[in-house]
Amino acid sequence: MDVRNCRTCGRLFNYIGGPPNMCPACRDELEKKFQVVKEYIRDNPKASIQQISDDNEVTTNQILQWIREERLQFTDDSDIGIECENCGATIKTGRFCENCKNTMASNLSSAIEKPKEPEPPKKKPENKNKMRFLEK
């Protein structure tokens, strides 16, 4: 049994999984805030991250976390953009731009060694009719 303190409200709870160190009540509250922010962005596509944060009582760090988790995505005509963690290009959601994703995928696939063809078993020489000696 894994008992932890909630990082938001401080209550003890039985940790099962999900966001680390957050009780189910705070997790539900955070999910409700996410839905409110999502609707706000849908209604106000030109709003800045700071404006979204102020109007919905959510921290900018939480909004950026939702963007990195690909839970929030902004349209191409939106002014909001975050930097790719690898090359610094402006992206609308996630952690990496498409070029970096493709590069990482090709690097990973080339790093995995393809299985080699098994060699055919060698035939044993036929020594059936020959005399054998045991060495002492």
C-alpha cells in the first residue's frame, strides 16, 4: 500500500497511479479546470497563455504542461506557440517538431539491430565406421 501526501491540498491518500502526488479529489478538480480552459480556448482562439491563465485561474505552467502532453493544441493562425525541446522551432503542441520526431524515429530504428539469418547447422563428418581412441 503506497500512502502519499497530496501536493495540492496536503491530504493523505492511497496512491494507485496517475499524476504523481495528487489525490483523486484534486485530480478531478484539475480535470474540470482543463475542460473549462479547453472551452475557453475554443471560444477565444486568439487569447494569449497569460490571458487564458488569468481568466480561468490556472497557472501558465499548468497550461504549458497540457500543451506538452498534447492535451491542448492551438490552430495554425494562433499566436501561441512553444519551442521544440530539441531544435527550438515553434510548435503548437507536444514536445518536438515533426522534423525532430522523424529524426529520432529513424535513429531509433537504425539503432535496433535486425535479426540475423541463422546459419544452417553444420553437418557432422561421418565417422561411423572409423576406430576411435580414448586418450589417457
